[in-house]
Amino acid sequence: MHNYNDQFKSNPLQFIANNTINNIIWFQRAVSSAGTFEQKQWIEMCDTNKKASFDLQVHNKQQNTFELALSNSLSNNGSAIDAYWCPFNQGTEYCGFVDVPRINPIHNFILRQQ
């Protein structure tokens, strides 16, 4: 167990300075034809609940490169990263928008789905 999640939570700036986090690739796979029904349900649930748990997973066995994946509270990389979820809402003739909370959320992190 490498505790990547705990390393990130204890010092996000240092973790990001030393590592690359791809917060899109897991979600692109999940909504593609390669995604599972469970993954699509997780995303829909996050859109509704406006909160989620995430896991930093090593990307393609590359050193210092991670994918941010939806997770439950159990993880091989330390405790899950709990975060406020900002679903992307496609606009009509205007740009899409993101629902940013007006008050501080209960979590320390905010993830915006793109």
C-alpha cells in the first residue's frame, strides 16, 4: 500500500508539484462504450449528491503519473479523497456552467467534471 491518497490530502501542493494527476481519463473511459454500468451509475449518483469519493491510481504503470478515479471509501492507496462534486451542465446557446457552492462544502477538495 502506497498511501497516495493520504499523501495528497496531507500536502496537496507538494503532491501536485511532484506528480501529474489526470482527472479526465477515468471519466472519459467510464462514459465511453468501454465503461461499465456501475461506473456510469457512480457518475449519475455524484451528479445528484454533489459529493464523491476519489482514488489516485497509478496511470499505465508510469512513475509519478496518476488517474483520479471515482471510488468508495475503501482503497489500496490510503483513505479515499472525499470531495464536493461540481457536475458539468451543458448550456444551450450559452457556455456550459459549473455549480460552485456559495457556502463552504464539508469537504476540503472540489472536483469539477469536464
